[in-house]
Amino acid sequence: MKKSLLALPVAAGALALALAGCAQAPGTGTTSTAPGTSSAAQFLACMVSDQGGFDDKSFNQTSYQGLLNAVKNLGVGEKKVQSVTADDYGRNVQAMVDAKCNLIIGVGFNLAGAVTNAAEANPGIQFALVDSGPTQGHSPTNLKPILFNTHEAGFLAGYLAAGISKTGKVATYGGQPYPSVTIFMDGYVQGVAYHNQQKGTNVQVLGWDQASQQGTFVPGSQPFIDVAAGKTLADNQVSQGADVLFPVAGNSGTGALQTAQASNGKVSAIWVDTDGCESASQYCSVIPTSVYKGMDVAVEQVIKDAVGGKFSATPYVGTLANKGVGISPFHDWDAKIPADLKSELTTIQQGIIAGTIKVDSKSANKVS
């Protein structure tokens, strides 16, 4: 089970994958099989990445870790293919169909169309989508959405950001305005507002307005992998006074880590999807915490269910209650964060789980 700051350290490790600079040709993804039961050994679990690739220090990497864990713990075979451009999605999913995969997992909202089409065309194959579900108006019974209520954990991150800000301004930016992105931002804004309400502060949030659902996003054709563009946004927000950044932009968010690292301790950045001190350890000194999604745990569980004949199209939804989302340990920041602020975060988490503290998002459980 995924562990949070308020439980035990997260166990997701950074991957060191040597991937080609372009999409792999159909059927040429890595294949491996670990010892296991005969049924598991004959089961082929496959994954198609979004543009960030399997070394994005974020959602692709964490999802792939779940596949690797299934190989190790269940003994299944695995095959993967990396997407570099949007044109790769359909052919990469088809490559996994052609490879006779038993379960095909698409990582990211961008894969929804290709995976939905493939699921409808191949009812004998099971499919899953991380951070999304079928495209609107479609409901194939062989496609399982893997979703996360990250607004709950984002609320904790926002409260923490407001609590450690010295300038009274914090900021966020996203890759693109997808539900799986803006749900983080919604929670973050509400956490800051809750701190203001409870503490009588007036911390401002740059980069996102929850009411209008308008905010700052990485420009260009590669919004989740353009580190330079992410750094430009972070620099702009710092120039406006922000000293705690919250990039929700995959590897583009590394730009915010670079900005924080160059600030000589004046700026910090909260990471997303996985524990940044593990996936991007060189920046740990500027990462107070991370808002994690237990994508590795969820992916492994979906594979386990499929192997055991328990696969269903019922969405998996990670929450604070089931530890599918949370905030990671403070690591280098542990001594910098006041004990009373840590205690408040614990109390807030309990309140969110109990329903006494309300967190909402228009993107919660949204699958298309």
C-alpha cells in the first residue's frame, strides 16, 4: 500500500531507463518474464506511455514502476512502448494489440481516445487507463479507469505552502487544462484558502482561479516535457513574489525545481505524482513535500486482478482514505517545518477523510 508523510515513507524508486529518442516500432518494446505461477507466467501485461516517457520523474515513471512490480511480485510478462508525439498513441496501442497482450494500460489523459477505440475493437483484451477513462459517450466493459482524488492531497499541499511562505504569495502552473491536472490545482487553492481562514493570513495564489477554471499552463506542443518553458513560467511567478511553487506539468515541472534550486533557499517547489526526493533526488533540498498518486500500487493491483480473473470496468479511485493519494515525507525539510504545522496537517487529513473538511473539484472522478 502506498505510504504517506502521515504514515511511512513512500517506496517508489527512481527508474534509470535508457530509452530511445523516438517511439519504438510496433512490437519492439521490452519483454521480460519473472518466475511465477503458470497462469501468471503466461499473462502479458503491456503499457503505452504518454509523451513524457518512462523516465519523466512523474506519472509515466510511477505507473511503469507498477508494471515492474507486477513482473517481480506476480511473475507476469511485460511489454512497453514509449510515445513521443500525439501521432504515436494509436499505433503504439495497436502494437500492443498485435503483440497479443492480455492487458494493455495507457498512461495519461491523452491516451483516452486510442485506448477507447482499441477496447471497443478488441473485446477479448482487457484495457486500463491511468488518469482517465473512456472518451465521452463510450463505455466498453473491458476498460478500467484508474483515477485519483488528488484534490484531497493537493489541499494539504496548499495549506503547507501557505504555512511556509515568507512572501505571502505561492503559485502553481499546469501542463494542460486536463481534469487530471486541474484537480491538483483546485485542491491547492482550497488548502491555501483554508489556511487563510484558520490563521487570519492573506496568502495569495498565482496561476489558478478555481471559480473560473482559468490559469497558467505550459505553452507549445510538448507541455509535459518542455523543461525550459516550465522554468520560464516558474521564473515569472517568482518575479511576481511567489516563493512556493506547485508545478503540475510532468517533466516540464523540473523547470520549477531548477528555479527553486537557483534561488539560494528563497524559493521551494512541491512536486507531484511521486515523491520528488526519490524520483528527482538532486532537487530534494528544495522540495518540502510531494503530492503523490499511488499509480504504481493501482497498476499492480489492476494487473493482479486481471491475472486472477477479477478484472472489472469499475473505476479505481485513489483517496486519502485508501492511501491512493497523499503527501510524501518532508525529507530535508523535516527540521524546517514547525511541529504545530505538521500537527495541523495530520488533523486536516483526518478531517478530510471524515468529511468534516470539504474539498471539491469539478474534475473529481471525471473520466473524459
